[in-house]
Amino acid sequence: MHKGSCLCGRVKYEYRGEIEEISMCHCQQCQKAQGSAFVAVAPIRSAEFCITRGAEYLKEYRATPGKVRVFCAECGSPLYSARDDLPEAKRLRLGTLDTPIAPSKRVHAWVSSKAEWFELTDELPKYPEFAR
């Protein structure tokens, strides 16, 4: 089981599934939402994810129709995103994990819009848009 929390600790969660894939998304929305060159996310199953504390602090924002970004209203930590047409899945923000992971697959996505000041120097697969 994996556990995670926001920066201020008011929101805590558990994920009972495995985290096998990480996508580093370099799209401009993720850059703006994270305040960084990219975001590290993992697809997770909604049925195995639960907020264990602080649900009242969750706030939602919709920058794109049909997609919600969920974060802590107190400290601003982004926790996950979810699409309306895929209620069975979420994309967990991995910087909020409190437990270690060892994913078997890691990729860079949306490198066509990566920050010009960030250089990709690793050997991971790089996709110009969404990684399939």
C-alpha cells in the first residue's frame, strides 16, 4: 500500500494498487499547474484510492473541459487529476507520495512543448505529445 499527503499534512491518502508507470508531462498546462518544467504522474485506479484525512480541504479546478485537477485548498499541493469520461482512473501527482515506488516504465510526454530552459539528458522514451 502507498500513502501520501499534501505539503501542510491536512490531506492524506492511501493507494492500495501498484504504481508501475510514471509519465513526466511537459505540457504547458502542467508547467503552469506545478510551477516547474514538468509534472511526474502515474495512472491509478480510482477504486483503490481513498482520501483518509482532510477531504474537506480538497478543492477542484477545471482548466480543460472534462478534466478536474484536485489540490489542497490550504497549501496548494496538487494531488491528482481525473477525466470525466474515465471515472475509473486518476493521475496521481507523485511528489505527494510518502512511500517509495519502483516503476517499471518511465517516459517523457508532451516534449514538443517542454520548457526551453530545461534539458532532457536521460535515455527515457520521449513522446512529442501524449505517451501511449
